[in-house]
Amino acid sequence: MSPDTTGEPAQRLAALAAGRRAHHVVLQEQASLSWLLGARSHVPQTLDTACFDAVLEVGADGDAVEVVVVTNEIEAPRLREVELVEAQQRLAAAGTALRLVTLPWWRPRAEAMPGGPGVLGDRPGGDRDPLGPEFARLRRVLDERQAGLLADVCADAQRAVADVARRIGPTTTEQQAAGQVSAALLDRGAEPVALFVAGHDRMARHRHPLATAREVGSRAVLVCCARRDGLVASVTRLVCFAPVPKSEFARYDALLQVEAAFLDATSPATRLGTAFEAGAASYARHGFASDEWHRHHQGGFSGWAPREYPAHPGSDDVIEPGSVVAWNPSGDGWKVEDTWIVGPDGPRVAAVDCDWPAVTVGGRTRPGVLQR
């Protein structure tokens, strides 16, 4: 049975808690807090730690009574005035209060959070029962509002990368290109949470190419994961500044066929591991080494994080309508990646940049290679 995606996340979480006879739920993970409130919960972008925790009080009738945000006195003014304004309005409209509890920065937030019987949590500790996989399923499935926000950030991330791809040239360094992508994302209100750039001589060797001072040369790959409203867009685009032999373009076409195998298998009620196996097996059919997938993870569930975890043959989580996937097959120096929302009939790409060169593969519009 698919999770209920109607109503505010707080109400859905309260229903889950009530089913387990719990009266409080403590959320501490960034992805959980983003799902519940849609607010930025980080301070350093590079650390998976939140600057506040949230405690949901569940009423005797299973309703979400109140969300208490526990933070320190440093963060409280910004949270009150910027980050939580929209969340407070949405919760109020659904009949749920939001209250801020502040502590001195030197006191642990755990002091203000409940524990013991009847308290669930998304992180071990505090004498709380784990929310477990049922909550992961609930969080994984986007509602209509969340899906719209994801589509918007995907569109902006694609445009940001495309704008940079059209500006840079062979003598641009990887670091300069990465800086331009970062600026283009921030100009659009999106935060770069992962950012890779590789020139021609590194594209085949380094699957996570942190930018260097090298010039990109005859071609470049631009990769980003961009976050806004807690939702993450994954984008990879390729740009060439010199003619590319047809034989090399054929390898990119072959990689798009591998991606199509992943997408064809990404259907509701299918194990994520089964979809992974279908995509991984297609490498050999399209002229790649049969173990090409060993050289880089192939993606998996996305949405509130760049990846929940890298999918693998043993991934038993079931793909459901409303879940988000981002597959990223790569090989022979080529790579393809976008963000997909799973519908009743399979995945649909969250956004399409109509100004970027495109090809049709498996009935889907896929990014081509920009030739400058």
C-alpha cells in the first residue's frame, strides 16, 4: 500500500505516529526537517548536521497538534524571520501550531526534547523508538506541492548549467567553470550541494571530478546537485569546443541507451534493486564492459538528498508513484543525469531545458551534447 500523500506532512506524520501509539515524534535529520517544514536547516552547506530539531506533538485523535522547533539563540532570529515563515503559515492553515524554543548555544538541544515510551525519532538515541522504513517511505513520496517545487529547482539548475556551458571556453579552468555554476545557481536561489567539473583529459578517469586549476580543453562535463526548499535537483551536461569523431558520439548514444534501460525498469511496485539490475546489465549490451557499473554508483532514490543511498542489486525498497530517482550512468568519458518523478506509468523527467540540444531515446527527450 502506497503512503498517503494528502494533507500537510505534519498531519501525515501524526497519522503514522498514532498508528504506533506514539504521542511525540523527534526529527533531527536534514532530509526529515526539509520534508516536514520546507526550511533550510543547515548552516555549513558541507555538513550533514541541522541547526535545529523538530518535535511533533500528536493529539489523542491522531492530529498534529504542534511542531516545536528547538534551536539556539544564534539561529532563532533567522529561523523566525526567514526560514520558518512559510512553514508556519502552511501549518496554521492545517490547524497545527509552530513554536520556537531557544537555548543558549552552549546547551545541548537534547535537553529540550522528549524521550521514552511513546516517542519516535528519526535518529538513534534519546531513548526513542526508531521511525524506521515506514517513515522513509512516507518521506520519499512527494505530494503535488513538493513535486512542483522539485520541478522548479530542476528547471533552474538546468538553466544555470546551460548558461555556463555557453559562456566558458577551452582556456577556462575547471575552477572558474565551477565558480560560474555556483554563482548561477545562487542567483536563482538554489544552493550547490555537489559540484563537479572535468575537462577532456579527466572526464574518463575521475567520476567525481572536484574542480582543479586545469583548463578544460576541448570538452567539459558540468555536474551539480542544487537544493532549494529542501529539494535537490541533479544535472549533468556536456559541452565540446572542438569537433568530436562520430565514433565517440556513438559512445554517448550508447550510454543514453543504458540510461533508457534504467528508466524503463523504474516502474511502480518494482524493487529498486530490480531496476538497478536491468540498467547495470544493459552496459554489456551496448558495448561497454560488463562491469562498467562497478566504477561508479548508478544513482537511486533522490528528492530530499542528492541520493538517499546508492542503489544496488540488494535494494529492496519498492518504487512508488511520487518517488524521485536520479540515475547517472557513465562510461568511456561520457555521463548523463537528470532528476525524475515516478508516475503511475513510470518516470517523467522533472524538467526539460527546451534550449539545450536534445535527442529522443526510448520515447523520452534527453540532453544532447552542446557543440560550440
